[in-house]
Amino acid sequence: MLNGDAYPLLSKVDSPADLRRLPEAQLAPLAAELRQYLVQTVSQKGGHFAAGLGTVELTVALHYVYDTPHDRLVWDVGHQAYPHKVLTGRRDQLATIKLKDGLAPFPSRRESGYDTFGVGHSSTSISAALGMAIAAAHSGEKRRVVAVIGDGAMSAGQAFEALNHAGALDVDMLVVLNDNDMSISENVGAMSNYFARILAGKTYAALREGSKKILRRMPTVWELARRSEEHMKGMVLPGTMFEEMGFNYIGPIDGHDLGALVSTLGHQRELQGPQLLHVVTRKGKGYAPAEADPIKWHGPGPFDPTSGTIFKEQSTGPAYSQVFGQWLCDMAERDPRIVGITPAMREGSGLVEFSRRFPQRYFDVAIAEQHAVTLGAGLACEGLRPVVAIYSTFLQRAYDQLIHDVALQNLPVAFAIDRGGLVGGDGATHQGAFDLSYLRCVPNMVVMAPADENECRQMLYTAVTLDAPAAVRYPRGQGPGVRIEAEMTALPLGRAEVRREGHSGLLILAFGSMVAPSTALAELHDATLVNMRFVKPLDEELVCRLADSHDRIVTVEENAVAGGAGSAVSECLAAHGIEREVRHIGIPDSFIEHGSREDCLAMAGLDTAGLERGLAAFWPAPVAARARVRRRPGAA
């Protein structure tokens, strides 16, 4: 339970209804307590941090003014939703966020009625809120709908598609643009707040709408008045674009001024039609280290709240992201055609050093995965060698572009797919569970999955030597600790590697990250183990040859079983008329929730114990009872 002495106001707020019973004068002290509680709690286990600090006052004001959950509040992405979780009955559970069986890392409809829309990927809030607003109008419900979207998420095409649609409809909804990439001085802030109060006020709204009704009867005067109003707003406010899209634009206002927020939101709640409120906030607000370096403090691990020291996890070697980043720099030195593309994931994808050393060949396209892929296609058309660094879960958003713009034209675009498989704390929205399935069905694609760090480097090199689209898919975190060779050598296309010759009659075909844990399994059962390397093209010759000399086959992959690499093996056997008992082990037909990466592997049955259980029903006899030396074709 929360210490009431340390948090006298926050300890009394178990729901937004409690918040709304407070006098407005107590909101600022409450916000200060909430910010301090976030610092102390997140420091214990880590989590999304700086974004939430920047939205404390906005969150308090929204729940104070709007009758949530009757009024719908939709968060974009959800990085900034920790204060929302605290104020909506989950305060005492915040320390469990991202942990197994704890709070979800993002808003989740299953977790709370206040989480009106589940998120994790960006730029969905306006579309979802518009749907809710249309539904409210359709059913005659008197409710308001608010979407909160950051300036980064506003860079994605879906956000503008939704704005374009919403502005053409006469529905009541508010879009709050949380702009945390702009400084705001006191003078500008005061002036902006003044304009916001004027433009959101009932008097201005009544005069504005009343004047329109009268002036529309006089077309010439009406056009002059309309242009004059737009010209005035365009001179003093950055909202002309939103006005042109059909929104009544208010702002910018200081997103840390609770008085201005409550007053403006209160006025806007009574206005009809599409509204947009532009608030300026500071990411990491109230915690000096996070204000100074909001990127570093976006999602830190555990830290000392007093000194601001983030505790580093012990490292046994470079993470796959670092392997990729080093390879890209090495490759760029050798080949001037190499360019790097990322959709706003420079740090996560390991591109920091490349962006510094090769700034003219580095393209961060913001949160625009579709554009990232087609940009790569255009570069490839002109002879460059683009490398698109992207998370597995985000490549899903550019699937049409991958097929239509890259694969259909057989363009040599290399995809460095990070976070392939189970990622851990970010949970179901970020698990890279489907890429092998959705990639291997696309013509012209080459799909590789490295077993270790060195193989990752060599596969990346292989990808850029091909005159075809190619993907290298690797997991989050560190590999098994294999020494990385500086020399780069292209792998033979579509050729697997036999890691162990077994004698029990069991054949294990392992893909990517599952090669290492399958090694112990192969030893236990005296099985033949193959590092498959290529999901497409599959090493059909080796698969058929080994199938002929083994009784049963097990495929293991950190991908959905449905349509995955194991399915490719079965299709191969069927095409060659080979009948064998085959067992596919991979991610089951369900969404794997959050926890540590180890927790997620266990939930999917891909940890050591899970792999053994998955094999038990298929290969139950102890190795000592069934081990035998099989006669190989052609043996004496």
C-alpha cells in the first residue's frame, strides 16, 4: 500500500472519481506527488519513463475534466500511460509493470475499463477514437472521445488518414497533440495560453458560429471573413493545416500548466465537431537526468533515483543489435553504395555509430515503416544497396510495400530484422512471432536466421551480395557467445549445416536462435542436429537425404508454428513424396504476454523444459533404451 505520509493526496486517489472530488487548487500538488511516485517506482524495475513524466499534468487534467471511463480516453502507443494507470486504480500494482502476471506495459482492454483501446504500435489513436465517436453518435450516447497523440506518432501516415476522415465528419471528438519536441518560453507560453482561452471560450465559439450563419448568406463578405480568420490564426498560431483539414485548432498551450489545461479542456469539452488541442510538454519533466537526455531515459532499466545512475546488466558479449551496427559500419567503409534506413529506431537497432560516421548515408524516416521500405526500393532502383533496419513487429506495418514495391520488382533491399521472436517485457504487441511465416511465402525473398553472432554477421554480408531482396532475422539480446570473425564471407545460398551426427533415429532441424538450446536436446536423445540457416530457400536436398535415414523429425523455431519454418519442411517432404512423422515446435497459436524474455520462452514452451516436454510425447523412450546405430545408405 502507498505511504499516506509521503503521498497524502495520491494515496486518496483510487479512481478518477476520487480525483474529480478534489478542489482544483490541489491538482498541482497531486501532480507533484504522482511524478515523484513514478520516479521511485520505475527506478525499482525499470520501464517506460521519460514520456510518462512529460504527461503527468495532462493526464491529471484529462481525468479531472472528462467523465472517464464514460468519456473515452485513447492513448497513442502507450509509452506515456503510466500516470494514467496510477490514477485509474492500478497505483499499487505499478511496480509489477512488464513483469510476468503484472501490469501490461501498454494500455490493455483486458486490464482495465479505463483502457479503452489496446496499443503498443504508434499512430492508431485518432482512427480508434473516431470509430468510438461515430459509434456514440450512432447510438445517441452523450459521451466525449479524446485521442492523445505525440508529435512523433503524428509523423505516420495513418494519423493523417484519420485526421483527413475525421475532419470531413460532423462528430464530436478531441485530438490532443502532445508536442514534446519544442521548447516553450514563459512569454510565448503566456501568449499561447491567452489565445487558447479566447479561442476555446463559449463567447468566441458562439460569435464564430453565429457569424458564419449570417455571413454565408452574403458569399463575398463570407469569403473575406473566412480568409481573414484563417490569416489571423495563421499569423499567431501553427494550426492552419489542422483548420484546413476540418478541425478547430486550439493552442499551443503549456502542457505543464494545470490551470490552463483544465480551463481549456473544460471549454473544449462543450464544443461540437472535431477539435484539436496542441499542448507543449517536456519529456522527462521534473527529473533532471531524464530532461537532459530523454532518449537515454525513454525506457531505462533499474536506476538510483537520487544519483540518476542506471544499473547496467552484466554483459557476456555484444547484443545482436551491436553486431548489426558494427557490420553496417564495416560494410559502409568497403562499399559506398551501402545506405542505412530506420523508421525512428536508431538506438534500438544499433545505428548510432553509423549515423555519426556516415550521416549522408543514414536516413531516419520517423515512424513511417511503409515509407522506409519503399524508400529502400527507390534507392535500389538507382543502384544503391539499402539496408532497412527494422523490428520484426514493425515490419508487419509495411507488408504491402515489402511485397508490392520490393519483392515484386526483385529489388536488392536487405532487411535487418531485429527482435525476431519473443522480446520479453514489451509483451504481445512487440513479440516478433510471425516474420518467418509472412516472409517465406513471398516470391523472390531470401530469408535467413542465424544461430549465433558470427553467423549473423556473415548472413548480413550474404544479404547485400545478392541481387534479390533478403532478410536476416535475429533475436533480441545476446547470442550464445561465439567469436565474431572480422572477415566477411558469403554463405552458400540455401545450404544448411549439420552440427551433430546422431544414432537414435531422431532428426532435429533447428532454425536461428533455437539451435543453441536444441544442442542439449540432441545430446540427450543422441539425435542428429542441423542448423538450417535458410528458411528460404530451404536446403531441400539435405532435408530429403536426412529424412531418408531417420525415423522421426522435429523442427524447432522461435516463430509461430502456423506457416513457419517447420511448415516449409513438411511442404518439402510432401513435395518429394517422403512420409515421416514430423513434430513442429514453435510459438503456439496464441499471443504471448509480457514478462522477461526467459518467461516468454517458457510460456511458449521454448525453454529447455518446454522443448523436452514438446518432444516427450513424440519421442518418449529414454535414449539408452532406443539408441542404436542406424545403417546409412551406402554404408558397408
